[in-house]
Amino acid sequence: MTVHDSPVPRFHLAVPVDDLDAARRFYGGLLGLEEGRSADRWVDWNLHGHQFVTHLAPGVPRPAHNPVDGHDVPVPHFGLLLAVPEFHALADRLRAAGTAFVIEPHLRFEGEPGEQWTMFLLDPAGNALEFKAFADDAQVFAR
């Protein structure tokens, strides 16, 4: 299947980092993303079929926070919606690597529409990431 045959549009996201080697260790090593094209100031990553780019841009401010379900959620943030087993496997891998979570992996909105596992962490440059897994994928946009 080519890019143009994809049944779902894919996104492109570029984020600032202050150290490309640290970004490679985090995104390529720890998260296991495949590295694509790169130059001396940026690296393309395959984020489950989406084009994610880390651009060297030191000095970019850190995220703000917004209260959600009793936690201070960093804003902006990005991440993936995973299957529940993938979520727990990633959480285990991050814990084994000694990752300092902004918000530890936990079940949010238990018994409510949109019940989900979620976790927040920062990359080495301070960009906030959220990974989540819905108990029922049909409720991703439930009210």
C-alpha cells in the first residue's frame, strides 16, 4: 500500500528538541521508533505510520499544565492510542528503563464513557507525551 492508498489520513508533527542524540536514544532506542530521513538539525521518525519530526531548537519553553481528572496534565502534549496490551507492554518497558513519569500509568474515568489507561512522560527535551488505551475503542470520542 502506498501513502496515497492509506485508508486513514496520517498526521505530521514536528517538535523542538535541544539534543538530537538524546532524541535518538529516547525515540529510537527507548520507544523503538524507526528513524527515517535526517539532517544535522532534524530527524524524521515513523510514529506508527505518522510522520513525526524532532527539530533541533534549544531554548523552547516547557509545557503548561491543565487539571484533568485530579492530575496536572502537561499542555501541549501528543502521543498514541494503543491497544491495552501494547499500553501495558510500553509502560513496563518505560518502568524498566527508569522513566520518570509526569503522571504514572493508571486507569482514568473507570466505569464511565471513555474509560482509558493513560500515562504521561517527558522526552529528554521536555516535550510531553501521553500514551493511552481505551477499554472500548468505540468510546474514543464518547461523551
